[in-house]
Amino acid sequence: MTDEQTATIREMNDVCRQQILAPQWMRAYPCTAVHTQGIEAFSDDERYQIYKTVARFSDFTVGNDPHQEHDFGAFAFQGHKIFWKFD
């Protein structure tokens, strides 16, 4: 993959992630978010906090983003490890 292709993927992932809470019609790209039953088990307010944390995530390093596509992250939330992934 070329550096330009990687940069395009990274930009699209960043935009989708940052707009995850915006209504679909306001998003720059047609992104769809889905979550597991584990995330569904949280309350609406807790899910909102999780999605907001994903939207604001910026802790990308060589260790957690080796391909520099900003397509994966993890963080702690109320004693749980939350993982997110963009495909």
C-alpha cells in the first residue's frame, strides 16, 4: 500500500470516528457503527460516554497502530477494557 493510500484510509477512519455521534445525514462519509452485546449491556448514558471516548481517541502509537490507519483502539471504562475497531 502506498503512503498516499494509507493517509486516505487514516483520514477516513479519523473522520468516521470523530463523527460517530453525529446523525448519519451529517457525516462526511457513510459510516455505520455497530457494537457488541457487551456494549449493549451498558446504560444509554454509559454507551454515550463510550462512543464519545472513541470519537475523541487520539492515543495512536507504533505499538497500537502499526499500519498508521487509526483503525483500532482500546481504553478503560468503569473497570472494563473497551476495544474498538474500524473495518
